[in-house]
Amino acid sequence: MDKGKVFLFPTPISKGEAEDCLPKKNLELLLLCDCFVVEELRTARRFLRKAGYKKDFEQVEFFVLNEHTVNDDFSPCIEILKSGRHIGVMSEAGLPCVADPGSVFVALCQREGFEVVPLCGPSSLMMALMASGFNGQSFSFSGYLPAERSQRERRIRELERLAYRFSQTQLFIEAPYRNNNLLESLLGVCNPQTMLCLATDIGEQSQQIITKSIAGWRKTKIDLNKRNTVFLISK
């Protein structure tokens, strides 16, 4: 019996329709799966319905994997794969396993020798990098910076030094309700000539992707509170 495959399904990063940002093949492959490892159950079910998934959810198995997951025993999933059934992995938004806890499950599947199939879809990180005007050949994603101010500002200085030393674009993110705190720290500690791109609400009607020097941003009034934002700095 052939083993099942692990399909990594990107999900929309905006409120648009699935077919607007996902290849038709992705939507067809969804129908091969009756088991999903997801970050948020409600979001996953809503996406599946909008994508045209017709199976009865009573007959579909969902395993939730997020920052609140206590029981990370995926032995039932391993048995499902061994039986030849396929499993889909989905983030709440965007690419699974990138700044997303799904990587824990995929790492297990790799160790167990199951085929992992990544699928094309929107990535706010790559879209921000594309539009920033920064170096796209050398870049680093640092995820979330420390929440405590002094630690956050120390980390910002480290990333700024890396940007100058290696001509390397530095990308990072923050919980939307703390965006303004991060922006305040960036404007407070970075050199005036350092370039900062704020990529906000990517994929939405309110999308803004703007690059200015730190000196330029210090003269600009902007409110990032509760707006999904990717931060990028470069020399």
C-alpha cells in the first residue's frame, strides 16, 4: 500500500476569494484530503468552504496545532498517512510552516519518511520584499522581535548592523496590536539614513507598501495599530 502524502496548502492573506490568489490545482488537491492539521479550526473550515470543499465536516478529521496546543501527539496522523490517506496542513493565513507552528508536524513527517508536497500561494514576506526595493538576493527573516522594550531595541541594533555589514535585507513582524511600539523603537534607535519599508495590509484594499529612510519616517504620521505589517530594514 502506498503511503499518504502531506500537502502544504497556502491560504489567502486577505479577505478575497481563494481562486483570486491560489492555483486551481491547489483547490483540486484539497478534495484528496479528509484530514487536516490546522492552526485555527474555524478559519480552516471557512477557507475550505470558500474553496469549494464539499465533504461533510462530520466525516473530516481536524487536528489543531497552534501556540496553545498542549497535546502534540500526532501518532493518529502518522497512522492515517501509513494507511494511504493524505493530510493537508494549513496556516491561519499565508504559507504553512513559515512563522507558523505547522513546521513541528512537518518535521515529524520528514523524520518518518513521508512525502511532503509544498504548494504555491501568497506570502506576505515575499510580497513585501518584492515591493520594498531592497536586496532580494540576501535577506533574513527574524520572526517576532522581543516584546520588552530594551531587549527589542537591542535586537533592532543587531539587525541594523547585519543589514550594513552584509548588505542583507532584514525582515521581521509583530503582533498587530504592538506594531506602533515596534515602529517607535525603530525610529528611536536606527540611524537616520537606514532604510525602512512598512508593508501593511498586503492583499487588502487598504494595502500600503512604502519605503523611506528613518529620517523620512520620523517626519511621517502613521498608525499601524491592528494592521498586519511586515517590517523591513536595509542600508
